[in-house]
Amino acid sequence: MSFHSLRRLGVSALAAVRRFFRPALSPAERYREINGRCFSSFYEQERMLADRPRMEFYHTAIQRHIQPGDRVIDLGTGTGILAAFASRRGAAKVHAIDHSSILKTARTLAQANRIERVDFISAHSTEFSLPERVDVILHEQMGDCLFDEAMVANVCDLRDRLLKPGGLILPSRFEFYCEPVKIRDHLHVPFIWELEVHGYDYAVLERQRPQDPAYYQFSSTNPTLIEHYLTAPAPALTLDLQTVNEAELPHEVTFTRTVVHAGRLDGYAVYFRVLVDDDLRLSSGPLDSGRAPHWGFRVLRTDRDDFAAGDLITVRLKVGSWPDVSSWRWSHVKHPPAGPDPEPVNGVHRNGA
Ligand SMILES: C[S@@+](CC[C@H](N)C(=O)[O-])C[C@H]1O[C@@H](n2cnc3c(N)ncnc32)[C@H](O)[C@@H]1O
């Protein structure tokens, strides 16, 4: 064995030993690592940049709400696009932070586009500080399920430490939706125990309902999956990052609505809307016209249940931790229009709820 082979063997053995003894990451640290790795890829960045409603929304919001001379933090700058918009708008200084290696690309792009007055900082936002507070915090930290990219914790942390009193968070107002939906018949995949395939019955498998929370939800970017909402959409939760604190978010959301569009309940579509001005909104809602296409929406699956127009549905979403969608549990109760007493439904989702 050559000296070089021996050295290589030694180095890889050492790396294996280090991996073995490395302290286990906490869920927050593991999430950071995954997030940083995910956004280092050109593919993730180009999906977001090619999303026209998204880019139009941010460009207009920055033109309208960032004033020449403002000092700005761009939390999670990615390729530096929002920082560039703010600089071109006349911001006196933009502190563009990102914890992912994509920051190198942001520097290259800013130079190639002659963008000035932007400081690029390779850091996680919670480890970033400044000697003076800023006028604006700019960010795009919305996950498919709104909360799942730690938006509330990260923005509120910067707000409390580094935003001037009366300063602006752009964007700050959000609506979170959890809408009962019917999926188009030809695209609907029932739970296995609901199936009968040419007389072959799978009902016996209901006893083996999986415990894995991931089984009870899926993501899609295909809005044609959804045939219709059963009720008139309304936010299950609204929040304003100017004032909210993560600890104040409720751990349970319940709403009761009248079914206006009869049909089979297949699950709840989770999506969000962002509000800046009356005429400036962004939506990931599958049935919203002009939806931002790169965001997926999540379907929280339910056991089959059929609703008639006029029925009432009460939906309950219990949340262990908003950023961790695997901690969410959901159930519903059907109230027929005539009876005052709720009738518990067979097949209420029992994912540990
Ligand atoms: C959804 S991308 C948005 C990128 C860019 N602002 C845009 O609009 O195209 C979110 C970016 O934030 C970064 N990020 C997420 N959490 C962060 C944190 N707490 N501190 C610093 N960067 C973060 C990610 O690495 C990613 O590049």
C-alpha cells in the first residue's frame, strides 16, 4: 500500500470516528442544516425567481414601501434579488444575510449587476447583529405551510433586536387557510383500507393504520388536483409579524362552517395569502387566480366523508409546534342541518388526535 493510500485510509477513518462522536443535532439545528443545503442549489433558487406572481409582488411592494435613504435588513437574501430591488429603490444600506452557501452567488450577481450599498453577510439571522437599528426588515420566509420555514421565530427575533420602533416588516400580514376539499375523482387516492379493486377488498387493513404522521399528508403544486372547496374559504388564522410573538400563536384552531358545495371530503388544503395593500396580495391557494405557482400546497388527508349542501362542518386543527407540520393533528365533526347536536363521524381522522 502506498503512502498516499495509507494517508487516504487514515483520513477517512478519522472522518468516520468524528461523525460517530459528533453530538447529535437538535431538531432546530437539523432543520437549519437542511434549509441551508436546500437553498444552496440553483434549482431551488430558479424556481422562486421564475415565479412571476411572487417576483411581481415583491418588486411592487419594495417600490411602494421602501423609501430612498432607508436602512434595510434582507433576511435570507438567496441570490440577492430583494436586496437588489431595495438598493435600486435608493436604500442607504442593505444588510443581506443568508446562512446558505448561495451567498457567494449573490455577491457575484450584485457585482455583475453593479448593485451598490449592499453588505452580504454569511450568517444565520439569529447570530447577526448591528450597532444601530434599521428602518425595514425585508424577507421571504414562507414555507408551503406558511410556518414551516421558521418565519415567525426568525423575523420576530430580528424585529425585537434590530428594527427601529415604528419600523416596517415587509411583508407582515398573513392569512393561513385549512380548507375542506374534494379532490378530482381520477386523481383521488383513498386510504388503502377504503379501496376495493375489482372486488378485492382492502377494508381489513384499517386495523393497521400507520402511525407515521407523514402518511396522512402530501404536498402538491398541481392546482387541478382540487375539484372544489366544500365551504366558502376563510382564514383559519391571521397574523401580523409587526406585533405577533411565536409563543402567542394558538395551539388549536377550530372553525365551523356551512357546506356550500356538496361532495366528498378528502382532506384540508393548507395554503396562505400575504397582504401588503388592498391591491397587492400574494397567494399560494390552489384555486386562487394568479396563484404563485412554485409554492406547493399541503393536503391533510381525511377519511372519506360525504357532505350535503347545508351540512355544518367543524374542523379542529391541533398544533404541537407550528413550524413542525408532523406535529399537527386534525379532525372534523359533521352536523346535519336539521339537528342541533353534533353527530360524531365514523372515520374522523385518527392520526393520534
Ligand atoms: C425562500 S428563500 C428566499 C430567497 C430570496 N430572498 C428571494 O426572495 O428569492 C429563503 C432564503 O433564506 C435563507 N434563510 C432561511 N432562514 C435563514 C436564517 N434564519 N438566516 C439566514 N438565512 C436564512 C435560505 O438559505 C434561503 O436562501
